[in-house]
Amino acid sequence: MKKTILGVCAALTLVCGLYAGGGQDSASQKQVLHVAGLKGAYGDAYWLELKKGFEAAYPGTEVQLTIEVQVESTINPQIMAGAGPDVLYLATGREAQLTEMMISSKALRDLTGLLEQNVYNENVKLKDRILPSVMGNGITNPYAGDATNYMLPLFFSSNGLFFNADLFYENDGDGVEGPKVEGKYEMPSTWDEFFALGELLNQERASDPNTPYLFTYPTAGYLDTMVPASIAASAGEDVVRQAFNYDPIWEEPAVRAVFENMGKLKDYILPTTVGNANTDGFKNNQQAVIDGRALFMVNGDWVKGEMADTTPAGFNWGSAPFLAFAPGGDRYGTVNAEQIYISTNTKVPELAEKFILYIYSREGLSLIAKYGNGAFVPAVGYDEIAIEAGMNPGAVAGYEGYYDGTAKVLIGSFAAASAPGVDWKQTYCFTMDSVMNGSKTVEDWITQLREDSAKLKASMN
């Protein structure tokens, strides 16, 4: 580990001096653009298609791709040798922390002006193509207090409620061509509708024991997205920011309502949830949704790959933002975003920018939708493009709220703080286990939140 990190640091000391990137290929007289990125859940087929499309759009150019699972191990020696990439698709938060080191080395090109340019072959500015809800935060503006855009959100994945899409949306029945079949249940959008569906399921289970339960969760730790998003929906984003700073908001009526609703889930939760809500058993709770023993669970898009081996052919995942507290009320989801950026030392800055503008064009987005293995780009109209590319409507439905503005993105986290005897995530997430098994009440939960947040707040002063 130390050797890897030191290698990255050493490489980055050479960013300003040795970085070569693309340039002119003297043999072919082509302008060469070096693009490097992660080969993750979305694969690399879409990159190959983007390469072909861009080269066709700009004759006399060549895109050299380095798309690998552990791409940092290849990029670092390239940077050391003076041949690093011009355009990088590499999110923050990876173990090697290469993007973080590029940020700290001031090695990212300012993209603010690029946002004012039109995407390829369209009269649409880049700033108007990217969803505004995923801009203007640490994902795109990495320097505190600086409104400059150095990175752009290429992909995002939702954290919300996950379910079997075919139980709620129109589908092809057994997966063969034929008449469309309506989903069995109506999708709830508010907590009241959610509980009403839970009551219906409980009544049906009295005569049919195979009727699914309303809800489960892999482990209570997954509530770290559901709790803040629900507070935002009930009390507003300003109150969430207070919560993130450990201010004493826990007994306010709108915040109390969040935990009271969480407590009500005891009447509708899959009975084996708490027993499996641990490192060894969490997949059993996830499998319950696939098998039809639970309708909903809190999770993120990664569950699709995580459960691929036990997901039958024809199963269609669906996702949705967390619930509103009143009809037409705000619904929030949290998202993970993966960034794309340009090095400051690229020798082909205009070509690099053209490549970015091509990616966000309708032509580029269509290639991603068709070949990107379920990838979602936070771009206006991408939901429609995904449907056209054959993506399941239930999967797209989980994102429609972000595209049409009916769902809001919550980005942020609790401030770093510590106090003797306080395990904050244990308090605000894992107390759910105790509430579900009856060993604690919602009132106990709120009291613990109040006491522990006060200790953490005091430690920050």
C-alpha cells in the first residue's frame, strides 16, 4: 500500500515537468488524444464506440484508450515517462486516490469556459445539457470556496428504494414478445401510500403466506442515505445541514416524524431482516427482493452487480427516490457521481475539450446508453435516450425524478467529529435494528441522537 501511494506521489511531482499526453503523430500526421479511465461495472464497449464516433466526427484525429480495472497502475508509469493521459475518467474516493492527488497538485484544467460552449453538432451549451442538480458541489468544484468547475459528472448512480420493476411497471410478462402486462402493485410516492401498501400486503398474507413483506434493508448502515434524505423531505435541506453539523434539531416535529415513520416499518418489515443484517447475512436480505419475499429495500445501484450471480434472467431492477411526506411533496435521493476531467498539461487542450463536448452530445449519449451496460449520465434527456436504447422502464423510472426535476439530489455528509463513547453511525443508523426487534423505542432513538450529537458538537468547539 505504501509503495503504491508513494509511487503516485512521485508521479505527480512530475505532472508539470514531464506530462506529455497527446499531440501530433509525426508518422500519420494525426492529432492524438490519450483518454484513460476505469473499466468498472459499465465495461469498456461504450469507450470503443465513443472513440470510433469521435474519430469519424473529426477526421485526422486518433483517440488512444487506456480503460482498465486498475487503471492507476498503468497511468502512473505513463506519467513518470512523460506520456500521461489528456482526459481522465476516474472518480474521487478510489483507494489509490489519484484524482485527489491531481486535485491537490492543481493538475486539473479549468472547465468553466467549456460549459459555455455548444456540445457537438447541437445548439445546446454544455451547461444546459448537464443536470444542474449534480453541479456546483464538491464533485465538480473540488476547492472549497472556489466556484470554478474543474471536473464534470460523467456518470451517476442512485441510492434509494430498490425493487422488482416488473411488479410495478408494464412489462413483457415472461420476457418473450407478446402483449404487455401491467405491474401487480401501484408505486407509492409518499409515506402514507407506502404504509397503505404495507397494510394491503399484510392482509393478503393472512390468506397467502407467500405474499411479500413491504420492506427490508441489507444492514442498518444503509440507512445513512435514507435518514438524511427523509429529513430533507420532511424538514428541508437547511435542517439537514444543521443535522450534518450536529445541531440540536432531533426533537423538532418535522424531524421526529422521520424517525416515527422509520419505527412504523416494524409492522411491515421482513421478519428475518435484523437477523441477516450483518456482514455474513446481508445478501440474504437483498435476495429477498429478488425472490419476491420483500418488495422494497434501501440500496444503491451497485446491488445489481453484487447480486448478478443469483439474479434470474429476465429480472428487472427498479429504483426510486426516497418517499415524500405529502402528495406532491419533495422527494430526495442521494447519488454517487463519477467524474471526468482534463489535465492542465495536455498538449491538445482544444481536442480534449472537443472530446468532452462529443461525449455530452446526443450522439455520444446514445452510444453510452446503447453500449454502457446500464450507465446513467446526468444529462438532460438521457432518460429518454436510455429508453430508446432498450433499457427497462422500471430501471429508468428510478432516475426520471432527477431528469424532470421532481426529485432532488441531496449531497453532503456529517462533519468529521469524535467524542468519547460516541459511535455516531451506530446511533443514527444501527439503532434501527433495536427499534425493529423491539429492544428500543423511537423515543429512545431520538434521545440518543440528541445526547450524542451534543457531545460531538461540543468536541468541535
